[in-house]
Amino acid sequence: MKIHIKNGRLIDPKNGIDAHKDLFIAAGRIVAIGEAPKGFTANRVIDASGLIVCPGLVDLAARLREPGFEYMATLESEMDAAIAGGVTSLACPPDTDPPLDEPGLVEMLKFRAKNLNQARVYPIGALTQALKGERLTEMAELVDAGCVAFSQADAALSDNHVLLCGLQYAATFGFSVWLRPQDATLARNGVAHDGQVATRLGLPAIPVCAETTALSTILLLARETGAKVHLCRLSSAEGVDMVRQAKRLGIAVTCDIAIHHAHLSEMDIGYFDPNCHLTPPLRSARDRDALRRALADGTIDAICSDHTPVDEDVKQLPFAEAEVGATGLELLLPLTLKWAEESAIALPAALAKITSDAARILGIDAGHLSAGSTADICIFDPERYWKVEPAALKSQGKNTPFLGFELKGRVRHTLVEGQIVYEAK
């Protein structure tokens, strides 16, 4: 299939392109930018006038809920959500049921995802068996099966000796370890940020030191072992300051935040809104503003959706009992655009956080529009407003704090390997 995308504003952060240029695609690859190759005749022409043409989005955290949690969402529904949101590559955390700690489970997930011919799925393997934090998995076998990194997801790992051994092994073979910094003992039974809202509502609290205590340990062990460590879902100003200092000292760490943490604070819990029951918790406005500044100055390397679809019945329980998480695949792009506009961030720099920078962390060749590269492309209308409501979401999970919001930025076309996999009606 030969496709000509014309008249669009082409933004490719990795290659420093921001100009009105045409794009030419053949045999699943970008064959030319600007001028058509000799003898090129398109089977399909997409007029992108007034639209942005950028690399397909790369999401560092999207729970697909298979295997084990099909009652919350299916692989089919969440892959539909991914391409509707312009996401062409995504990392799947290992907290499935059973966890992704065996090569056969990883191979099955990749096989199922590949057969759907939609977004590319990159499994993150479990760091410890059954995510219990006791014994390391066979990491080499999991890499052979298709895992690109290792993580505990949100499961506790309180044994620092196990963590040290895991980082030493990962460093030896060049594997990447993704860790969410939260001390399980300090966060025990907490459901909200330790601040005025939790106090007023009588909710069990999670102090910032739950993040910074764990972060201190991770950074020290990362320096000791030289392992490639990615810090997942930072949430506090103090945590950001620690990462900033670690980078100045030459510790090779990267980090991300969930996009909802760039917009919301503990005040958005309101009167026990269960859609705001998230992990890590929504923190103070000061923390939120620190995260936004750290995104702008590069301390925070990437943004992810932290997509976590859940069943409506378990989300509508009282706040402390409600299932944690928010759906986000379809909101990653418009919420990133909203952050960029409010923070006066140039569009290419903002898009880098969800394309090339995220791909670099994931260690994949994606997130750019180089000639000869695979044609994974997102075409979106940056001025199109739409209302976030259940009927507008492809994801089976309708749980999001942004229900009822009017957001700007809507995907018109998504291409994966040169094939149009999503086209807005």
C-alpha cells in the first residue's frame, strides 16, 4: 500500500523537523519526506490540511488486562483504545494474573497482540517470581521471549538484598529495571496524599516520605551496581529534586510521570470521587506544579498514560475500597497538549515526551519519522475539541477523573507499519 500524506504540519522531535512537508509511504516504510520518489503513485492520499503529522505515540505504561482480568477489559478493547489515541507502541506492565514471570505467558501475549495487527506491545517482565519480591525470575529467558525490561509494577519489594541481586544481574547483561518508588511499610493501607484533603475526609494517608525513602534506596543501589534504572510514576516535588541531583551526580536513571499527575492534585478528590483513587496518590498543588516544571526542564524524561481500565462496579465503591487506576490511552495526547499549552511549551518538545523520549527509555526503534523507518504515524487535529464521556472512549474501562472535561486534540488517523489501523468517522 502506497500512501501520500499531504499538506500537514510534520513534527518529528527526534530529527528536529517542524515544517509543512508531505510524507510518502510504501511497503510499510517512510520512503520520502517532502518530495515524492521517482515513479511514486499513491493508492491512498490523506489530506492533512490543518492537521499535525507526528510519530505514533509511545506509551510506557498501559495495562491490557490480559491474561486474568478480562472482566475489566480485553486485549481487543484496549488495543482499539490505543490506536484511537494515536498510540502505536506500548509497554505492558507485568501485573497480570498470572504475572508475566514465565516465557510462555509473554509469548502468548505477544502472539495475541500481533494477530490483532494494531499497536505494538512490548511486555515488561516480572522482576521476581509471582511479583512476591522473594526470588528473581529467569530474566534471560524472559528477554528471549520478548520482554524489554523488568519491573515489580505496583507490587512491594521490601527485601533490598533481592533488589540488589536483581540490579547486579540486570547490569551484567544490560537489562533495564523499572521501579516505582514507594515504601510499602510507610504507605501501608494509605489511599490518599498525606495532606489537608485526607485529613478533612478521614482517609488513610500516604506520606511523601513513602516515595523519597524508597527512591533513596533505589538511587544508591543504582549507583552501586551501574544498572539501567527507570523510575516509574514520580509524584512529589521532593522526589523530583532527588532525581535531579542524582542525574547531576552522573547516576544513569530516567523517570516518567502519569499524565494525570501533571493536571490534578489532592483537591480534585472533592467529595470522595473514586475516579481520583490513583497510585501513586494525587498529591498537593505544589507537587503537581513541581512535576510540570520538571517536565519542562527535562528532569522528567517522559509522560505515560498509566492506563488502568477497571470494572465500573469496583470503581464505584467507597473511595478507600474502590479499585485504583484510571483509563488513559485515549487521553494521553490531549492531556499532553493541554500541559504544553498551559506551560508555554513548544509542541515539538511536548510531543517528544510521548514519542522519541519514551521510545529511548523503552529501547525500541520508534518515535521518529526518518526516511526508511517503519511508518508508525499519528495524524491529529490540534484544535478539535471533544468531550470526555463513556460513549467517546473505546476502552472498556470508562474510569477517568476527566469525565465531563472538554479537551482539545483529536486523532484523525493512526498508521502502523504503513497500514491505516484507525480512521475517525
